[in-house]
Amino acid sequence: MTKKMPGKLEAVADEQMMKNALGEEGFDELCQPPNAEVPEDHPLWPKIRDAIREVYDPEIPVNVYELGLIYKVEIADEKDGAHDVDIKMTLTSPGCPVAQEMPGWIQGAVFEVKGVGDVDVEIIWEPTWDPSMMAETAKMQLNMFM
């Protein structure tokens, strides 16, 4: 069943089917976009990643993280009990109809993570996004086998 909300699209059955087929550990590994620079060793990263994975491109039924739109995430040292987060992302094309809204959706999702302070989301265009930047799970969901 697919449920659509502003900035979110849940494809619960597809994700659950892949988890069942691959196992939780194999699924997690295939969810990683090949080019994303992320702080995997930071204790907040799994929660931030999960928050970002709740935001979906409204035209493509895949979350923005697995789609490969998140290029870089930096988590600053703790200050006043919170960590500021800086996110560099792109869009599938410069003409994306939600170009103005999507950074706010991501900012709002990450801001809700306990321990996060300020969240800055910047759209960048280099390198240009292409389908090779998608995680394997995104390619499976879209029946794109490269």
C-alpha cells in the first residue's frame, strides 16, 4: 500500500519485502548510496539517516537518501547540548517542481532528531545527479538494473 503525504511517500510493502528477502543486515548495506559522504561513526548518524529516509521525492516513490540526492552530511561537535547538522544535497533535475520545498522537508525531519541543534540544508548542482548515484534498494524499487 502506498500512502502519499506532502514530502513523504511510504512504500511500506516494497521495503518490507526487500527486508524479508535480504535480511535486515543485507538490506541496510544495500540502502547506502555509493557516493554519499556521511559520518557513519557518529552516534547521531543512524537517527539522522532514518529521519532523512522519511522524506520522499514526490515524483519518484523512493526516499531522497536512497535516491542518492544527499551528497554530504556533517555533524558538528556538541555545543550547548546539541549538534548542528550541515547537509549538501541535489535534485534529480534543476526543474524539479519541489525545489523550493524539499530542503525544508529534510530540515524539518532532521530537526526533530533528539540531540540535533541547527540544521542547514543546501542544494548544490555539482556533481550532477544521475541514476548511478542511487542505492541498490532504490534501483530495485524502480526496476532499474544497471
